[in-house]
Amino acid sequence: MPFPAKALILGITLFAATNIDDTFVLLGFFADPKYRAHRVVIGQYLGIATLVAISLLAALIALIIPPAYVGLLGLLPIAIGARKLIDLWGGRDRGEEELERHPASAARGQVLAVAAVTIANGGDNIGVYTPVFAVRSGIETAVIIAVFVLMTALWCAIAHWLVHHRTIGAPIHRYGHLILPPLLIGLGLSVLFESGSFALL
């Protein structure tokens, strides 16, 4: 059986088209000194895996999830961004305190925060992946998912490299934690607006 090259190209195109905005979110998390790099990577993989699983399930049962309900996930990055903004205004470093008091739960919290933002920002991913998976063979779907695994690593590597770049990294480290809260809030509002979720609130 010939290798499904079209599925390889499709997987690269799909991932790049639906995860461009994730690059900026990853930059913010990698630049935040409270977030360990490996936890950001794990959170990103967990988020992408959840989006793929939902899309596969929707494709299998031929169910298209109403965009307005998917869009309600936009409340997650808004909540995370608001909490970070409150911490900045109050001059507190809640994340660092939590790491010292409860390192295990804080680590899980960091992973889940990254995953939650990735999932909340993935309404378009589900909308695109579901019909693609629905019309592809098992082999083609497996190739596309394998591409997603590799592309997620590439996305994380690029963001991490930019944050630690000799020239670019300094300003990202200096201002990244300040940019992340409004970025998350704006991202959440964008998800709610574009999906029509405001009508449900």
C-alpha cells in the first residue's frame, strides 16, 4: 500500500492553519518564569490531544457540535487571564507561592492551564478536523494525527527558541508575563464572539 502523501501534506496544512495563534500563547507561557517549560509542552500536547479526540468522536458519530456551545470554552482563557491580571495589579506572585506550598498540585495546575487555553482556542480546530476525519480512511487519519504530534513538538520548540533567543528573548522575558493576561482575555472574547456564544450567556 503506497504511503498516503496527500494525508501528510493535509496534516501539515491543517495544523499550521488552525494553530498559528497558539504560537503567541506559547510564547507567553514560556516567558512566564512560574511556568516550567516541560509543563507547558505537556499542557499543549494534552490540549491538542483533547481537540483531536473530540473531533474523532464527532466524526465517528457524525455529530457536528454547535459552534456556539464549543465557543463557551472561551470563558476559560478569560478566567485564567483575569486571575493573572489581578495578581499583577496586586503585586502578588500567587503562582510562585503555590509552587512553594504545594509543588505537585501547582505543577498539575500549570499543565491544566495550558491545556485549557489550547482547548478553549480550539473551536476552529474541531470545526475543521471533524469533517476531514469523517471522510478519511483509517490510515490517512493515523498519518494526520502523527503529523499533529510532530507539529506540536515543532510549535513548542519554535516558541521556546524565540523566548530564549539572544536578541528576541530578552524583551519577551521582560514583557511576556505582562502581555499574557490581556492576550488570554482577548483570545477568550474572540472565541466567544466568533462562535456566537454571547447569545447563550
